Amino acid sequence: MIPFNKIHLTGEEITYMSKAMQSGKIAGDGYYTKACEAIFEKKYGFKKTLLTSSCTHALELAALLINIQNGDEVIMPSYSFVSMANAFILRGAKIVFADSGPSDPNIDLKKVEELITPATKAIVAMHYGGISCNITALKKLADKNKIYLIEDAAQAIDSFYGNLPLGSFGQFATFSFHETKNITCGEGGLLVINDKKFAKRAEIIREKGTNRSSFIRNEITKYSWVDVGSSFLASDISAAFLYAQLNKLNNIQQQRRKIWNRYYKGLEHLAEKKLIKLPVIPTNAVHNGHNFYIICKSRKIRTAYIDFMRLYEVQTQFHYMSLHNSTFYKKKHGKRALPMAKLYQNCLVRLPLFFDLEENDIDKIITLTCRFFLNVDHTS
Ligand SMILES: *Cc1c(COP(=O)(O)O)cnc(C)c1O
């Protein structure tokens, strides 16, 4: 079976993890945590970064930082990961789900505009598959309405829009190092703080509401409880693992983009014949090969395709179930239809994409995909 995903080990993870162990310091905010944060700040120019235990926790940290209160409205795409909504619901927000765009699963700018009310506190946008959403226009819209913009860049490490890395547009951005992402440490995340005035408080919230980080830097003589907080730190063992992966990031991204391009070239003719749709990369956007998806004409065709591929030992996967239509949120969302979110829920399917995927396997997947779509009955 060709799996959908397989983690890539650089070989250096164990070296740095041993070093962390030998140092005797393996709790959070240690040597490798700082080393990882320094790489992100230097390489991408992020003003301040904090390594966290997950992207979910980084989102929760962002919700705390912008003081979400009962009744605040937060706009986000329905076709997205559940953590994006939970982080704000935990603080009492009302989630206002927006539809995806017609050409890609990212949030539809035009729909966002219609959903802004005096109660809107923030827009949370994600970059699906590491492909930039309409981030500069969203930024303008957020600024004009004096609301926060948060980028869920969980899938978008080392992706760009224009000259700027994704994660540098909103007041905050979050990244994930879950094993399904381009680089990983099992579980881990990062909060990017682009408005420095939040930096100190972010550090305090991550450290259980105490000013321990200042104490460690010898800025104060004792530390105490100064704010609300939680424990959002990643262990330095995780950070050491991540450090090894970060050092090989360029290599990893290059390989993923190469696989992505091979798929695109091999399947382009199916899109030209309008048998499927392929990802659309906006002009000025550089993506990171996070995933490769195709959009089928119907749910029925997608199911048949997934079954067909499984028969030939290839694991493909559909993706999100729209959040607005979930068991938990359906009633709260009400009747407002989000047809594009539904379309991606029903028709999008992802192909295997991981560092060690071999060329003959990619070609096998392309050949099978062509065979399926050139023969399937498209009226069904
Ligand atoms: C993976 C992912 C997350 C969650 O990341 P964790 O590190 O597992 O918490 C959040 N949002 C999006 C868009 C993701 O793809």
C-alpha cells in the first residue's frame, strides 16, 4: 500500500534530543526552544515567536491575547480544522462561518465583507494546502474595520505571498508541527506575534500566567502570578526534534514541491478536459507543497475514485467536514448555506505526498488517476 502520509526523519533528531537530555534541562523554554524560535525570527523576519505544544494551543493563546469575551464574533472559514473554532469558542465567542471561494478552499473575501458587524472582533484565515488565501485584501479589510487578523498558517510554513512569508500579515499567526505537516516534532506549534506590544503578555500566558520568563532572563528577582494563563510550552525534547527538521527545511520543501509539480504536470490534461479541477496558485504566491488535491465532479465520483485507488493499493484521503454543518454547531449556525464549503467537503480528495515518496510511485498514482477519470461515467 502506498500510504497517504509518512513522516520523514532527517537522522539528526536523535543527536539533538540526546544533547537536550544530557544538558539536564528538558522542560519548556529551554535551549532548543529558543534555538527554533531564533531560526523562525531570523529566516522569516517574524517579530516574536513562541514555540507551543501545538497549533491548537497557539490559537488558544491568540484568543486569550485579544481578550475574546462572551458574544464577540469571530469570522472564519467553515471548510477548516476544528481547532480554529474551538480556540475562540472556549473564550465565549460566537463563530460566524464564511464560505470558501469558487476556485480554491480558502475563505472567500467577498463573503467575509458581508459578515462583519459591530460585534466582530477578529477574522481567522487559513492558507489551505500552504497556498496563500487573499491575505493582503483580508488585511486591508481587517484594518479598515479595526478588527484583528489571525492567520492559521498550520499548513503554510515557508509559503509566501509576494516577498513576505505567510504568517507575517496578521497581528498573529500559528504554525503546526503535527506529524501530518511538512516538518514535525510529533506534536508542536508556534505562535507568531507580529505586533510587538503583545509579546510580553504572550510569554506570561504561555508560562501559566507567571512572569517566569523575565525571571529566567534576570530581569526580575522573583516571579509571581500576574495574569491568566495556561501551560502552552513544548518540552525541549520536542524542540530538539524540531530543530533537526528545521535545519533541513529547504531540502524538505524542495522535495515536496518537486512531487507536487510532478502530479500537476501528469494530471493537467484531465483538468483541461474538465474531468477534474486542480489547485489554483494565485499570481505572486509561492506554496510549500503541503498537499496535492483534486476536485471531482461529484461526491459519488470521489467515492468511486477513492475505492478504485484503494483497490490498487494507493491510500487517498478526503479532507474537512464543514464546521458549520457539524453536530456541535449546526443549530448555532442556522440556515445560511455555504455551498462552496459543502462542495469541497464532498468533492475534494488528496493524493499521497511525503518526502520519501518515490518517483515510480508518483507515476503509478498518476497513471491510475488518468485511467479512472478517462473512463468514469461523468454524468453520474
Ligand atoms: C494541523 C492543523 C491545525 C492543528 O494543529 P495541531 O498542531 O495538531 O494543534 C490547525 N489548523 C489547521 C489549518 C491545521 O491544518
